[in-house]
Amino acid sequence: MLANAEREPGYGSIAPAAQRAEVAPPSSGEDLESAPLLGPEPGGQEERRRAAAWLPLTKEELQGTAVGVRWKKIRSRLVFLFWLAWLGMLGTAVAIIVKSPRPIATPLRWWQKSLFYQLQPDLFLDSQPAGLVGGVEVVCDQLSYIKSLGVGAMILEGLFRKGPSPDGPVINDRLLTVPQMEHLITESSKVGLRVVLDLCELNLTTSRPEVSEVNVTSVPAAHRLTTVQYVLKSWLEKGVAGFAICDTDPAYSEQTLTEWRVVLKGLREEDNDRIVLVKQTGELLNSTRPFNSSLVDVMMRSILPPTQHILSSQEVSETVEARLQASDGTVWPSWMVGGKTSSDLQKLLLVLMMTLPGTPALRYGEEISSTPHVPSNMPEKEGNTEKDKRLARALFASLSLAKAREEALLSGTFTMLSFNASSSAATTNSTLRAPVLGFLRSWGCAQFLVVLNIGPDPQPLDPDWARSLPSAGVFVISTGLDRLGSASLYTLTLRPQEAVVIKLIEAKSFS
């Protein structure tokens, strides 16, 4: 039978010559049986390789696909999911901020956020040859300077006669007259200073006849005022901001405080910011007699007890530590230095007084050794050079600014810290505790560390005492005014009789 040579190429038992050249003949019978009957189609392998390879869409293909309904839905859903996720993250952040605990500043009254300045006008009045009028004018000239110190109220001492008087507290006319006192109150109000009258050491119990405010005998006894109350009310109407009494005065009692409070409550509502201040003058911490704390607005205490000799470093350390641990929070405190110490310890105690919770109370001349605003014939403190005076001015200015600006120093919480001096310093005197004290003032995320080296030797701090506190910080104030920049608690060494205020900073805040 003849082979059909007319068939199309690729069909039949005989392949074209070109295909036969590409396909090797089988070498044996087994290979012959396994060989395919038909050869590979021309171009088939190349097409499969091209189909398996990824090829980008052309511009025309991309435009045609993008306008499709399917991709429009996908794009709109992706945009919706993006904005939904963004709003979700924003809402989560807002919720975290809102629900996170935030410090709320307690509203403070005027006597809680300013300084008291204890002044004896007779220091100025006696130095003026012009007499009372010239002396009062000198005091009035001091008002702007006193206000620049950050003072909110002056406590005027020694204005009243100390002898018994049936008319209540009476101005000592040898110092100034009532009209001159009214002039001083008016001028003080113009510069933003309040005036508190000190009634300590006055005999207020000799005669207490009842007098009516309107001099009508038919007024019920409950509405009548005693002589002292009537005098106090008249001074309040003249603009006085309050009165001070000592806890060792014979007239000091709960009854007296109640009578004074009645006078204050009788004022108009807009004038109800007058205060009753009690000075704790006893040597013991618990010298104040029991009383109703609601009757007193401010309790003024001395950091050091009154003594006739200069206190040593160890005595100062023990007294200060006892004061800090025995502080009472029922009445707003006010602190004054008191006592007698060396000039270096006076700087340290000034830093302590300005950083403790409460209102600092300065005596005339304590903020600086001498000022250009005082009478020229006023005696200066011994041993003070011009450099010491400039440093004292700068130190007090820094403390006053920090007290007014930092909420932690103004109304922050107080935490007493237990300090340990390094072992090398502790071995120098094993019988006495190392005179290093410190405390923490905190408000929100702000923390201020106050460290006091009351002793006469340098004191490196043991890093084990404050592992719960940040180890880094920034120097705010030091008694020498020579510490600036960053501070590390692990390498800090306090100089003899040095006080340092450090604003602590978390280590992660540097990253």
C-alpha cells in the first residue's frame, strides 16, 4: 500500500525532513516503543513560556480595567477603611488623654500663694529727724520694693500700746497717728500689698464691755460687739486684711478666735478674704493649745526655736527634721526662719523656707543683708561684703521666682525622703547621724528634689537611697548659685552647708 505523500505536514508516520533532523532516531527497540507517535507542535513551548511569564499591563489595558465596576468598588472600600482606621486611632488617642489622671490645681487664696513680710515701722520712724510724717513717707517709699520681692501682705508689728486699755487695741501715737496709718494702708493697696496687724503681746482681756455697733441699748446682746471686736471691725473697714495673735498671749483662746471670726463673717461677701493668723512662739512643737482649726486661716511657725546661742549644725539638723516630720496639715502653714545660726546656714534655711509647703514669712532684712532702699543709718549685719549682698539678693530673687512659677513648689505634695550619706563620710563620725536631709515636691509629672547638707563636711549621696526616683535632672537653685545645667544623683556631692534644688527628669525623655 502506497504512503499518502499529499497529507499535511505533521501528520502520518513520516515527519518532514526538518523535524526528522531535530528528533534523534531511537537507538533501540525499547526507545522505539516509548517514542511519541507525533512530534512537538512548532512554537508550542515558546507560547507556554510566554504565558507563564508576568507581563505588566499596557496603558490601554490599565485604563480599561480601572474604569471597571469591580475596581471602583474596591477603591471606595479601601478609602472607607482608611478613614475609619484613622478616626479610630484618633478617638483612641483622645480617650486615653481624657481618661488619664491629670493633676488638678487646687484654687489657692491670696495668703496661700504669696509671701508675708514682717515689718516694724518704728525701725524707719525712729531714724527720721522729720518726725512721724517723714517716717511714714519712708515706709511708703519702701512699698514698691517690698512688692517687687513677691510679697503679698505686710505684717506690721509693734504699732499698738502694750499696756492695759479699756478701749481695746490703741495705736501708739508716738510712732504714728490713725490718719497716718490709714494713709499707709491706702498706699499699700495701690501697689497691691495687703496689711495685717500684729496684736501679739497685747493685753486684750483687761476690760471687755459690750458696745453696740449703732450705740443702741435695745440691740439684743447676741448682736452686740465687745470693745475688741468693735475696734477690729473699724480697722477692717479701713482696709486691713487680717489680724495676728500669738499662741502664748493671755487672750489667746478658742473664745477669742470665735469672736474674731464673728467680726470677719460680718463683712460683705466681697470682703470675706480677711484672715486670722496665729503665731506659734513656743519652743515645743506641740506648744499650740488645742483649738478649732476652722477658726484659723494661717498657722505661722519658726523652723528653728528661739535660743540665746547660735545653734550647731547637728542641732539645726535635728530641729529641722523634727519640724518636717511633725508638720500638721489641718491649717495652712507659714514658715519663718527664727533661731540663731551661722550665715551659711541662714542661706540654707532660706532655701528650705521657700520650698516647704506653705507661705514663707520674711522678717525685714532677711531676704538680703542690706538694700539701697533702707534708711542710710540702719545698721548692717556684720561680716557682709558687697559680694555677699549681691549673692543674697540673687538667691532670694531666684527662690521667689521659682516659688511663684512652679506649681509643684506652690501647692505640690510633700514627701519626706530618707537619705544615707556614703560610707566614707559616715565613718568620720559614727556617733552622729549624717546631717543630710531632703524632700520631694511633686505636682503631676513635675518633681522637685530639695537636698540639704547641714553638716560642715562634703557629702556624696549613696545612689541606693533613691532608686525609685529619676537619676537625672536639672539644677534649679543652689545656695552658691554656681550649679547650672544637668545633674546626676549618682555623682552629686553636696558641699558643706549647701542646699540644692533639682528638677528631676525621666531618662526616657532624653530619647
